[in-house]
Amino acid sequence: MAQPKEMRALTRRALAHFCAGSTDQAPTTMSNPVAAYADPARYAREIDRIFRQLPLALALSLELPAPASYRAMYVLETPVLLVRGADGRVRAFLNVCRHRGARLCAPGSGNARIITCPYHAWSYNDRGALISRYGAEAFGDVNQETLGLTELACEERAGLVWVCLSPGRTFNLDTWLGTFAEELATLALGEWVIFEQRELPGPGWKVTLDGYLEAYHHNSLHGRTVGKHTVGNLLVLDTFGPHQRLTFGRRSLGELIETPESDWDTGKHIRLIHNGFPNLSISGILGDHCLVSQVFPGPTPETTITRQTVLVHQPPSTPEARTASELFSAMVLQAVRDEDYPVGFAIQEGLKSGANSAFIYGRNEPAVQNYHQTIARLMNESTDITCIAAADELSAH
């Protein structure tokens, strides 16, 4: 989490809103045409420029715990293979054999010092080099040095593995993350333990992400889950270029009104959400539990897959601890799968009705506004998308 001094400052800001019945606000409301959510041609352009050219957080470092561990996945229909080498570095490749294009590893995790194609047994080392071919003499001469796996730009930072899906394209992660890297580092993601992972089908990319970026709906939609713990329509927002940190007030916040600041236990009274543009949300919600959500657009504007990872500070060692972790996991699953996403699917259907030509984002939804403004800037052909973060570092209070 943020450092104690900063946590106190965030708590102070949240408490001021709690007492005033207010929230951080954008200067004005904002309108966005419904075509931004539904137009297939626009969707294809945005996916290509944003999701295929920018670094995406594809995995937690925890998912590749030791040399020879790997994780295979499909991201935007791209087969990706992440491998931690003997040198400790994580590398990313297209999960495709260079002989005849067979898939090398089935989706999921495993351990293999050598990756061997199941079709004709061509084998690759942990750096993607082709090291052997079954029946090489009968096959004929080839230059093995030119037939290594197709590598994708990849860097590991703040407990996350960042990858660009376009072969040959590079990125500067320091530039892209800016000071948001320091924010992510405070979460110490490498010190957590994976308790549970699952994938959830969801509505379209923007419909889905909008719900991760505001507390306006917490009271009305999440009264039985996260809404029992957070103050609806109270948001403290800080932006880091395209990335954002949302601070929600917990319902216990009022206990601090008569409590000296020196006695504040800030972690009990606010909830921090770190949103890495364009599709990462990390939520430290209740004490020893954390939820990491990665939202991946589907083949059409109407579909997404959300990978939910529930983290715990340490493996549950008692029945009570396991019950607490199971309850947390069930709560966040219910909030997203059974509350957020049904509304999102209905919104997606409503886009076709013609009821709205545009959506309105309120002043009390500044993070939603920032998100869509960032998309608009990135889609401007004159914008250098590799430099937007460092050049745009702002704080919104």
C-alpha cells in the first residue's frame, strides 16, 4: 500500500468528503457518443493502437515463480508464451512453432526447461532459440539461428510482467509507467500468494472498465457485497498520466472524526484501487486480501474476458483463515459476476436500441472521464503513444 504518510493524507482527504457529503469532481460533465462503445470499425482501430501497441500487464510475477516455469495464454486471439529463463528473466514469445505453426504449450502454467512442439518435436530453449529438430538429417539443411521463437517485447516490473503483443515493437516501461511504477511497487505484489484464479465472460471493454472506475454505483448495485463496506459516491482520485489511483472511503471512516490523527489506523478506513491503463485493476480491499483484475477485449465490441486473481498475504494455515479467504473470494466474484456484469450485459444490449446517441459522465465520475479522454488522445494520430505517460503526469484533487 501507499506509504504511511501518504495513507494519512489520503484518509484526510476522504474524511473531509465524508463529513461534507462530497467527492472529487471533474470540472464539467462529459459526453461520449454511443459509437465509442459499439462501432466495430472504431473498435478495431482502438484495439490495434491501444491493446496491440502499448505494454499490457499479462501476468503476475508470482505466476512464474522459478526458472523453467511458463505460462501460456491467448490475449486478443494472440497466442502468448511467457517463460522464466535460467537467468531469472521473463521472456515472451508467440506460442507458435517456427516449423509449421503448431501451438507449443496448451493454455495454462507448467515447468519445462526445454519447450518441444507436439507436432514434429522441434525443441526450443528458455531464450526461444531452436536447439534441436527431430530427424534433422532427413529434413534437410536450415539455418536454425533464424528459426527461434518470435519474441515479444517484455519487461518485469513491480510484480507484473508487461508485454507488447506486436512482434518487433518495443517499449520503454519507465516512460510508460512514470511515477505510477512507484505506486505499484508499494503493493509488494511479489510478496503475496495466489489463492484462486478464474476467468469471467463480461460485456464490452469500455462498458466493463467504466464500472471499475467509480463509486457512484456502489450503494445501489452492491448493497449486499462491497457496498456494505464502502461509502457510495465518495472518491479521492490521483492520476499518473493514463494511470489512476482511486481511493474509496470505508463505512468506518466516520470513526475518525473524533480520533487524533496520530491514532489513525488508516488501512482500516480507506480502500485503494490502482488502475493501470488500459485494462488492469488492483484492489486491496480487506486486510490480508487483494484482487487483481485484468480485462481483455474479445473479438467483438460486445465481449471481454476478465481474469480475476485473488491474493492472500500468506497461505491460510487455519480453518478460520481459509474461511475468511473463501468468503472474500466469493464476495468479489458475486460483486463482479452477479452484480456488475449483468448490468453491463444489459447496457450492451441497450446500445442497439437507439435510446441514447451519447452517454454522459458526471462530474462525480472523474476517473471515467480521464479514461475516455486518454483513449481519445491515444487515437489522435499525432500523439506519440510511447511518451504520453511521462509527459502527462498530473494529480487531480
